[in-house]
Amino acid sequence: MAPNNGNQPFALEDPDGVPSARTGLPVVVIGAGPVGLAAAAHLLERDLEPLVLEAGPRVGANIAQWRHVRLFSPWCLTLDPVSVRLLDLTGWTGPNPDALPTGGDLLERYLEPLAALPALARRIRLNTRVVAVARQDLDKVRSPGRDQLPFLVRIRDHQGELRDLRARAVIDASGTWTRPNPLGAAGLPALGEPDASARIVYGLPDVLGRDRGRYTGRRTVVVGAGHSAATSLLAVSELQQQAPGTQVVWAVRSATPRPLVGKGNAGADELPARGQLATDLAALVENGRIQLVSGFRITQVELAGNRITLAGDQFLGDDLTQAQRLVVEADQVIAATGFRPDHAIATELRLALEPALESAATLGPLIDPNVHTCGTVPAHGIAELAHPEPGYVIVGMKSYGRAPTFLLATGYQQVRSVVAALVGDHAGAVHRDQGPPAAAICATNRALLITAQRRHRRQPAASAPDRPTSLVAGAAVGTAADWSRATCCP
């Protein structure tokens, strides 16, 4: 099961041999988001002990920052089947599999109930930040006996003190939310960008809610061409209807006309909500409510009194030698330019990163956003995620590096494979279906939710066991909605 780049999957103790120094230690999971909690559930199912370390004050701390945003993916694509099975055994009433949740729904109806289960609650440590991961007693240069030693996980605990933990393996599901891409077109912060941070919001502000006063009656520039940019643009446009004098400019780097969101219209998109977003956005640009500035490569940001200016080159076509200087002035900037991974905690580990995306090297070609959307990325697992450091693996959004094409269903498939490999189930770690994972996940969750709803109407809730009951791998029942071609990224 070794991947073709020579990296090694998890090195395991021989169950019939002499126990190694790693025997009996927990598997540390970094991050208590959807994929991190799914990894913990899968570990419990396989009789391994998880220890989930979450830097924030709550599970799903990153999601809480965009709780106002509605996902384009339905519930059947945002749930992990093993976690659903664990919840079901407690009498949990699941959501409509076809409904579109908000970030708040994902927290309150799924992640928080899951984390509150006794089987998981005592294995989660909040306000605990991982600052470094290494091999106990060896730096990254030393090789002899390396794969038999436990990992040393250095944390800063809730009291601010540094401590060292030991782990048999480490699954990093910490995501990329805390490391947004800068405005600068070259991948570096534009000149002056850090000094202008008071007028820049990175990610997804709550334009119509808690951040409303920041944008009401002001001119806002939204930078970016993806789903996050589109969401903010529509929100500012709605605010524009409610508060005259509110203006919005949309700045994108591409100079070539193309569908900037999804497939460009509601009729062509497999996900109706995302397609409608594209249709609405195009109409707003056409009628002049959103001013589109294309081909704009930002190189400098300056504050001028209560205003902020973005300066750079504007290309009017694909010829990068033909550009004119452009300056855009506004009151506020929303930087929806994507995210990138932070590998600083692993500087003493042996990683093999794809040079452009900063994902695992073998995974890079499968997720290249120049070629793939979420729906065309094939199912993958430990073989593609492995690094030269056996026992350390990155899953979830962070596993994709700089690629924006991650789908939650993909993350759940990843942890299924990773945990199977960790217990030596090499057959279970291999994906039999080489296509996108969305259809199988959605069908499995649909069947679980419908069956649970019928059962809970007839009988009282049962107490949850310490470990979830196993699911039949590859189970696919129910075809009321086919999300097999889904290309959205929640």
C-alpha cells in the first residue's frame, strides 16, 4: 500500500511482537472541527484512543466565525456517517438530508451534540494549542529507530503553560481558516497591507448582522473570485437596498471573461443554490449595482485619512505586457482571496509537500485547481496523504494546501482510510471507488437519517455506547437526490 512517491503509510507495531514505546498511547487529533471530530469517532470505532486538541474555546471555533453563511452543500454531504451512527444511538433527531445548513446549523445541530457525547467529551481538550510536533528524543535528521518512537506534541494549555504530550500518531485536522491569503497579487502582502489592517476584513464578515455598521452607507471593495467573495458581494448588495449610499466594487485578478462563480448560472449548476448565486451576481453587475474591476493585480495598499486605496496594475487581456496603473479608493475592503496552510508546527518532521499547493506531494495532481473542481477530485486516502514521517498525516481542508476545492465529504473519506491504515486494515484503507466521494457519502447519510427518524418515532432514545457501532463500508441506499456530480465547496 505504499504510495508511488516512496512515502510510508503508518508504521504499526507487530501485534504478535514485543510492544514498542508507542503502545497504549493516544492518537492526537489536532482540531475539533467536522473532520477532526470525525477522525475521533473513527478512532473509537476501531478501538483506538483519540485525544482531540482544539485551540479555540469551543468545538467548531472556526465555523463559529462564519455561522451566518449558508452552505451550498446539503446536510447529506456535511455529515460523517460514523458520527451520525454514534449520534443516532442517543436518540438524536437528524436534519432533513436535502436542506442547506448554515454554519450555525452545522454547529448547533451536529458538532455540538456530537462533542457532548460522553464517548467524545472526555477526549476533547479546548483552549489547547499545538505549537510543535516532533519525534521523542530525535530531531528530523536522525533516522535509526525513528518510526518506533512516539511523537512529542508540545502544547500551550488553557493556563498558558507549555507542556509535552506523547502520541502514537498525529492526525492534523486544524484547517486553514486562521491563515488567509493576502491582497497582494504576488502571494505576498501588498506593500502597506499590514499597516492598513484596520480597514481590511479577511474571510466572511457578517455584513447584514454583527458587522452591519462597518459597511452601511460606505464604499466597500470585495477582492476575490470565489464563493466567499460572491457571498459577501450579495450581502453588501442587499445592504445597499436597505441603506442608500452603500456602494460595492468587485475586484478580480482575471482579465478573461469567464464564469467567476460555479458554472455561471442556476440552470447549468448541479447545486441549485450555488447556481442561483452566480445568476444573481451576474444580474447585479449587469444593472450596475456592483462595479466589476477585472484584471486588477494589487501591489500597494495605503491609508488616506478615513479611506483606503488599493493600487496596482490592470490587465485588459491575457497579454501580461499590456497593463495600466489603477487606483481604487474605498472605505472598507473585504479580502476573500482564499487561505493557505501553516506547516510551522511540523518543522521537525519529514514532510513531502507539493511545491505549488503545499499539500502532500502525491495528492497535489489530484486536486490541482487549474484542472479540478470539488466534484472531479477522486476519492483518496492514506496512500495519497502519506509523508516520509510515518504516523503523521494531514486531513481536511489543510490537506489540500492552497487548493480551494475541498469538500467535507472528501475529508470524511480521508479519515476513514487513515484510521483503517492505522490499525493495519490495508484493504479497508484502499478506496474501491475511484470517483468523487460525494454520491456514496450522501446516499449513506440519507439512509441513516431516514431510518433513524422512523425508529425514533416508535421508541425512546437509548444511551450511547462508549464506541460507535461499525458501518458497512460502501453502503449506498437512497437516490432521492443525486449529488454525485456536486462541485461545491462548503
